Amino acid sequence: THRGGGADAERFVAAAVEQGGVAVWDTETLQLRASFANAFDPVAFFPDSNSLIARGTNFFLGTFDIAANAVRQIVPGPPAPVEESWTALSPNGKILALGYPTGTVSFFDAQSGSLIKAETNAFAGNIFRMVFSPDSAFLAVAGREIEAGRPGAAKIWDVSTFKIIKWLV
């Protein structure tokens, strides 16, 4: 589930629905505002809160116009795996980070869908949470480390170099 951003920060909520696709509801009226059949994972709202970015079943990322209930833009490419993956879009809309149950953290160009870097041993197990700093400069990721004999940890990436700069235990 993702909530809107910007001035109307609480205007919409989006979620994958059992029937397939992504639905968007107005939080004031509780009315269904839009439904996007080829999407499966709501990633973020644009700051204007009128557009939703979501991963797709047959594309990498899509931008959807909530008011028009229509597709604005599709970033082609293969869809990323769904199962137990975490997704975070940088606030500037340039980088999509994906965390996998294997402990891998991958960075993609959100405009093209191209893989920038995959950190295959970022964590020993599942990723629990991912969040970018408001200026898009850093990514914080919390994950499982018990398989490596370490307590759970949070690691901070510098997005300009895609390297871990801090490990918080």
C-alpha cells in the first residue's frame, strides 16, 4: 500500500488487488478513483498526487493518470520479480531500487529500466524495508543477517556511487 505525497499527502491510497491490477482510492470519500489492470505493485505517487508509478505485469514501470484512469507513460522492459521484493523510487524519479529475498539490492534507471548495479550479497537474507533520503542522495535498507551469524542491520548507500557508506547494527 502506498500513500500520496505533496500538498495533498493523504489524498489517495493505492494497493495491489486480489482480482489483479492496482486500485487507487480517495481517502476522503473512500471511493475507488482508478484501476490499472496491467500493474501489480504500486511504487509511488508523483508529488502532485495525481499520478501513480507502478511496476507492471509486462513492462518495467508505468505512470498512470489517476483522474483520467489512463496510462501516461510506460518504461518497457521485463517486469521485476514480485515475490517478497521491496521497491523504492527515489524522490527525484531517477532511480528504482529493488530488494530481493536473497539479500540482493539492485539499482535501476527508472527512465529506461536499465540495471545500474546489483549488490548480490548486500544482506544474508530478506530485505525488510527500503527508503530514499528526501534529496535522493542516499538509500537506507534494512535486512536479515541471521544466516551470516549477525544481527539484523541497516545499510546506507551513496546513490552517486552505488556503494555502501555506513552499516548500522
